[in-house]
Amino acid sequence: MKVHHLNCGTMRLPGAPLVCHVLAIETGRGLVLVDSGFGTRDIAEPARRIGGVRHLVRPALDPHETALHQIGQRGFRAADVTHIVVTHFDLDHIGGLADFPDAQVHVTAEEARGALSPATRLERSRYRRAQLSHRPKLVRHEPTGERWRGFAAAEQLTGIDDGIVLVPMPGHTRGHAAVAVDAGDHWVLHCGDAFHHPGTLGGARRVPAALRIQERLVAHDIKALRANQARLAELREGVEEHLAVVCAHDPALFEAARARSRGVSM
């Protein structure tokens, strides 16, 4: 499968420039997205769809950054997007869903429950019903039993195509998941918001204070988040040559993944 790395939402958190890293995967059955970033409706109605948080994260809301525009540049139409796999239902990950109304939207059943029937104050504040007002075609998954590289549960999404795996990583939200994609010579593990900065997983880069604070403030279960980060750190250290571990918002990881997909050395 050919994997395109798209930035579908530049954001400017104080002291920490961010991207919205979206995967566009060419399969034999159509185009598949992992997350969708901000979409055209967010640009048209930022107050209703994004709310006051837009003044903190300051999204660019550039129509050229939408997934709809970027797949068009690659010769695809909205109707070519048959499936969208979302890591979770935070607004900067699902804003573009409405641009692809015919696509099936795959999510963990636990995340769907959290978004549609929020049980905590944090869930009631983080999920915006406007993002789902177009009534997307949800496909709920409950991965159990199958292990994936040290993670206890996973589900091969064979109904989409071979080589796409949903890996639950709760913590940031109650039903948060990562998505693993076979890119041919390596796998891409899109971890969503399981971490926000590679420094969280070890290495020389320091995590900006704004990201450390934000991560803790919006975590549904901080202990589960830290446990998954520890597993990711071990995984990234052990098989980096054959596995690209990326998150949704780090610009450096995004650029490295995009260069690797093009065969460019960095």
C-alpha cells in the first residue's frame, strides 16, 4: 500500500508549533484515511465546530491543508475515500469527516461510547456534537485477544484491506487507539495522541512545557497513558529500522515520515 503523509491542520500552541498528521492510504479497494484533521466545515464555522479552544491552539484553518484539498491534488475525489480510521474523537482529528460523508468511520466501541454518551466533565467538554452532526457511518470495533508487538489487544481491519491494524491505546481518551499500516518496506504506527512529542519516549529532545501541561490536563487516565508510552518507548528503541512510530502533532516526526515515504534521506 502506498502511504501519503498529510498535514491537515497547522496549530500554534504557545511555545509548540503543531501539525495534524493524517495518513492517506492507497489500497486496492479505495482510499483510506487515518484521522482527518480540520475540514472545510471547521473553516466555515469555527466558533460552532471548534469553540473557544481555537484561541489557545490557533489553528491555521487553511483550506489548502484540508484532506479534501490534498487528496484532490493527488487525483482523488471525496467519493474515493471509502474508509476513515480514527484514533479518537477529539475535534482536531475528526473535523474533516464531514467532507467524506460516504466513508465508513472506524473507531473503538469505547471511544464511540465516550463521545456519544460522555460520562465525565472532561468528556462533556472535549467532544463537540457539531463534529458528528452529519451522522457519519460509524463502525465500532472491540479489539480483543490478538497481540501486536507487545500490546495486549489489536484487530486486523481486513474488512478494509490487509495491512491495517487497530491497536487500542487508552489514556488520552477512554477509547483512544493507534493505527498500524504496512507501507511495504516498513510499518507506520500512527499513535494519535498517545504522545505529543518524541521526547516523551526518550532521547535528547526536551518536551515543551505547554505540551507537558496540556497532556496531563486532557488525559482521561494518566496512568494508562504513561503505561502505553513506556511500551512505545521500548518498541521504538527495538525496531526503529522497520517501524516508523509517529504521533498526530509533532512536526519533526511528520517531516521525517514524509521524507521516508518519498525515499529521501534526512
